[in-house]
Amino acid sequence: MDNLTIRPATVADASAIGSLILDLLPYLTVHPQGLGAEKFVANVGIDAQRRYLGQDIFRYHVALQGEHLLGVVAVRDNTHLFHLFIREAHHGKGLGRRLWEVARDDAMARGNPGRFTVNSARRATGLYLRLGFVQAGGPVEHDGIVDVPMRWEKPEDRENAH
């Protein structure tokens, strides 16, 4: 990807981040238009992103091509992959992996011991499996969405556990 920049996000990015996530609702909600997922929609929209970006427990990074937002990743409490969203036209091109690696490395530099959790959208579990996550429970449907709990451990920790 030419001219790709990955940088920490600021509150000024909230509108673009919220819009990107809302554009992906058909991938995220049980109903393609988000019916029944109003609570989820409120928790990922522009106002919510402004609130999250203003809190120290969240670390966001954005991927930009020029001024155009292509993707976002966020970690909460230095252990939970809170957001990993890529603009639909850029799915399958390695950007999700790049953003995950930036967020993972940043969290580990801040003291994460090499363990993360994520609540994957059902349609994103393949990506997380390719990133080294494993399913930690069955799908859970609530508030118009389906979460699949997953976890990631440093490869050397996985090997030592067996």
C-alpha cells in the first residue's frame, strides 16, 4: 500500500473512526442494517469514539493513506483488543495484520506480558485465527451482535503450556 502511515490516533480522528465502524455494520450485526443492535451502534459511533480516545485506558492507532482512514486498532487496559476495523475495500490485503502487530508491540512495550483477549465478530474469526488467536468459548449473541471470545498468547508461552 503506497503512502501508508500508521500513527497513534487523536480525538480529532473520532469522526473518521466512528464513520468507518458504522460503514461496517453489515459485517458486525445480526441484522445487516443494525436493527436490534442500537446499544452496540451507540458504543461504536462518533460520540463513543470521542469518549474512548479521551481515556487513558485506550490506545488507538490509525492507518491512513494521505488523509483517508483505511483502518483502526485499539487496545483497552493494555490487554484487550477493543477495535480492529479495516475499510471494506482493503480487506484481505494485510492491513489488519499490520495494525494488530503495531498494537500488540505497543502494548507489550507498555508491560503486557504477551496475552490478549478479543470479542470477535463472527465474520472476523478467520482473521483472528490467522493472527494466532484461539477461540476461548462459543459464540454469544446479545444486543443484536454475535461475539466470539478469543485469546492470544506469545508463541513461546503457547509452546510452554503444552
